[in-house]
Amino acid sequence: MKASQLKFLGIGGVIWFSVIIALAGIVTPNYSHVSQAISELGEPGAPYQWIVNFGGFVPLGVAIMISAIASYKFSESETRSKTIPALFGLTSLAVIIAGLFPTDPGGRRDTTIGIIHAFAGVSILSLAAVTPLATIFFDTLKSAGIGFKIYSIATALALVGLFLMTPNAVFSELVTLQRAVLGDWFSVWYGMLGIHQRGFLLIYCAWLVSFLAR
């Protein structure tokens, strides 16, 4: 498959996921894009759970996997780094797992499946946060212009910051950090999980599309 075809499929997968999540959130009764996690659209009992999980998360994982293939197969360097494809590959695996193992109702972590989903979510956030920064240190972007390198650094810093400030964090250490940083605003921010996730994915997916479109 040609580079242009792989890039088109990767970008198309990102756009498709965005459309599915937006539409599912609109038509799901009493769903809040502000306070509720994206995963709650695919929780057991949700009206469009199968569409969100298998028509949203899984295709997005495949799109990121295509990014892994494209970043390695069409690298301009004679000695192609495996680091960036590995990061994309692990991210795609985590996204697919998040789709195959839906969150517990209300975004809780009461069952084994819910716990698996939660750790897949943490993996997605952490891997997505470090990938833009990692690209400038390896062969993939050594020939890229200074503008895209600065963009990648800014993206990484924004994603790392959002990762550390994730509402409903799995690790208690992050909750303690957030309380220290936010003070009286902690309870307000804690109720904005939906905004946080959408902002995080918007920043990451915008960078991913830019990466593929180079």
C-alpha cells in the first residue's frame, strides 16, 4: 500500500471516531459532554454501546496502528527507528482494549473488565502524551522543519499537563497533586472529566493528523 493511502486511512479513522463520539453523545439521553467520560457512551446498558465500542474505539485503534506502519515503512532515514512505531502500536492496542473491555456503569472500576478498561485508558493518556515529544529525538522527524518540531514539543507539554490533571484519576498520587495545585477549584475541575478527555483527544488527534499529513 502506498504512503498516501496509509495516511488517508489513518486520518480517516481519526475523523470517523470523532464523528461517532459526537453523534452518540448528542442522541444518548441525559448524557453530558462536560462531566461524563467518553467511555460511558459504551458502558453496559448504554443505547449505542456497540456502535461506540466497535464502531468508534476499535477503528481509532486501527487508525493509530496504520500510523505506526506509515511512520516506519515510509521513514526518510536509512536507519529507521522502531521507537515511534512502537509507541503508536502500543497506543493503538490500548485503544482497542478500551473498546473491547467497556467501562463499568458511571465510569466506575467495580469489575475486572472495568479495571482493564481503566488501565487501558491510563495507557492511552500516557503513551499519547510522550509520543509527540519522542518523535523529534528519533529518525522519524529528523528531517522535519523547526515549526513542526516546536509544535510537537508544545503538544507534548500540553498533553503531559492534562495527563497529570486527569479528573477521576486511577492513582491517588495524581489526586493529591491536583488538590495541591487546584485548591478550592478541585471539585469544579473534578466534574469536568468530559471536557478534559475531549480536550486531550482533540490536541493529540490534531497532532496525529498533522504528523500523517506531512
